[in-house]
Amino acid sequence: MRSVHDLRRVTIAATDGELGSVRDLYFDDLSWAVRYLVVDTGSWLPDRWALVSPKSVRRWDANSSTLHMDLTKTQFKACVDMNTRPGIDQAIRGQARECLEPHLQAATAVMGYALETEDGEIGHVEDLLVDDTDWVIRYLRVDTKNRWVGQSVLVAPQWLTEVTRDEAKRFFCIVTALDDTTRRTAIPPSEYGHPGLLRSPTGGATPRR
């Protein structure tokens, strides 16, 4: 898995050279599947951005800093919708208006969202962890420093009961916050050693309602 913070440093390459770098991603906030990588084509095509389906990405390089596509630069330019960054945002909003993909959210836009449980607000989203094989967001990493100093927790999207799309900027989660005497891991992927401070009322992941 990779954090969105790490993905935003990744290079996208064609078969005949670099295309640009990932600046953001759009995901469906119902399925949490990544629909598009937002690619800044940099010096190759200045001031141009592209929406790239992760399904078109074929492989990582050996040091995992570059994603390779089975396209030449010419093919990429011909088959991908190129736009300015404001144009990319307008295209996404247009899809929402036409009900083609009404639940798309930019990953960077949800950074800072508050997470509220039945015990009240526990922190803010500081990153998203992405399964870069299936291209699905598996966890939200939540900074809980205002409640538990020096702690962060991982929360599975399946625990969320509501995602606001207004100025409230909140996720609502059907879990219970635990104190230090009863701490246990919320959802413990081995590659991320964050102590968990949440549990669902049933002791497992709670399906989204």
C-alpha cells in the first residue's frame, strides 16, 4: 500500500519517456475505488493536466518511483483528455452533473476532514492509504493529536456511515473510541505500525449503511 502523500511524488512514464507526475487522484466515495490519477505533464506539455485511469498503468519500476504505461507519448496525447488544472476540476463536476460519476472526490480535498464517532470528534484525516494493485483506498489515517497526543489511527472506509459534501467537511464513523487501558488495534496492516484506538460496536469492520 501507498499513501497519497507518497503517490504524489510518483512519475508516470510512457514507453518512450516520462509523461509527468501524479498530483492528485479522484476516487468514488461509495466504493472507495480510485477512478483517476491526475497527472501534471510538466515540461513536456506545460500547464497541461490529464486524467489517467489506473487501469491503464501496467507496472512499477524496480525502485517503485515510476508507473509505466504501455503507450507512447504520441498515443497518450491522442487518447487522454488534456486540460488545465481548473479544466480538470470542471470536467469532474460535469460528470457529476450528468450523473456519470456523481460520487467522485479528490483525495487532497478530503485531507483535513474531521472524523466524528459516537463519542464525538476524535481527529482529522491526514492521509489515505491506497492498495496500488487493486487501486482501492483501504484506510484513512487519522491524526488524533488533539485527543491522544502523538497518536494516529487507521480507519477502514467501510466503517464510515456518512460523507458530507458541504462545508462541514466531516466523516461520520460507527466506532467507539477506547482509552489507553483498553487499547487494541483497529485494523492492523503490518506495514503501518499505527496504534489503533477505535473499535466497532461488533468488534469488527462495520458495513457502511
